[in-house]
Amino acid sequence: DCDTKVGPIKLTDRMEITEWVPEKSMGVKHVGMVTGTGVFTIEPLGNGQYTKFTWSEELTFPWWLGGPIGEVVGGNIVMKAIWRRNLKKLKALVETK
């Protein structure tokens, strides 16, 4: 479970791990109010001094979050901004280690 906040809406994002490749990737299946799949991958760049992190998800929103319209507005606009902010926070955390 992962607590998620989108604007004023708070929900628990229930996920199952569907794939685990050590030091390479993790797949998830969202099984809560928002459903769908996602994959997180890492790969070394250059001489291994850098790492590329990729986060890809396909989500389906429930009717009360706008259904398909919510997916366009929420997924394409709001969620991109949230993911961008979260990735910046992750980058800052990783770079301090």
C-alpha cells in the first residue's frame, strides 16, 4: 500500500509486485481504486557513474475520479506534474547518498 495525494484527494494506492529483476526493473499492478500497471527500470549510463531511472504507468480511473476524462486530465496533466515533482525528490535523495 502507498498513500497517495492528488490535490485535495487522498487515497491508498494498493499495488502488487508483478515483476522483480534485481538491479534492473520492478513491475506493479494497481489493484485499488485506481487500477492499471506500471514498470520502474534502472540502467547504468556511461561507465556506470550515472543511472537512468524510467517510470511508466497505464492507469484507469474510477467514475468518481472522472473515469476516462479523469484519466486525460488527471493522468496527462495533474499526474505528470506530481510524478515530475516526485522524481525530482527521488533524484535529490539518491544524489545525497
